Amino acid sequence: MADEQLPFADILVLEDGFSIPELKWRELLFVGALRPDGDSFVRDPSRPLPPFRLEGLFPEGVRFRMTRSAGRAVVRHIIASAPARP
């Protein structure tokens, strides 16, 4: 199998998210798999997502926040707070 067909493996799992190299993050934006939406990012299900070694990193319907650290994109899911009950 050619290298470009292998799942992307350089993923660091963090306590509150994960990180990938910035270049991989830019690729996800370039191919349109992720798109900016306000001050966060969302998955565009109509665009292809490259394979990753870990499943479920970018689920549909979830908002993401990205910060840069040491050449890596640190990605965290944004947890929506539940609406207050009357």
C-alpha cells in the first residue's frame, strides 16, 4: 500500500483533546473537510476526510477550537452547555 493511502498516524491524544501537525490541519482546511464557523471550526460532511489512525476525531455536528503549540494544531471539542430549565 502506498504511503499516501495509509491512515494518518501522528496524533497526540491529550487530556482534553488531541494534536496533529499544523501542516495536516492546513490540509484539512484546504480540502474543505473542516471550515471556519465564527470563532470555531466545523466538519463539512460533504467533503472527504483523510483517514486517521484513530476514528472519530472530527465527528459531524461538533464544533472545534484550534490553538497552535510548537508546530502542532491542538484541537478541542467545544461542549455546548445545556439550556437552563425554567
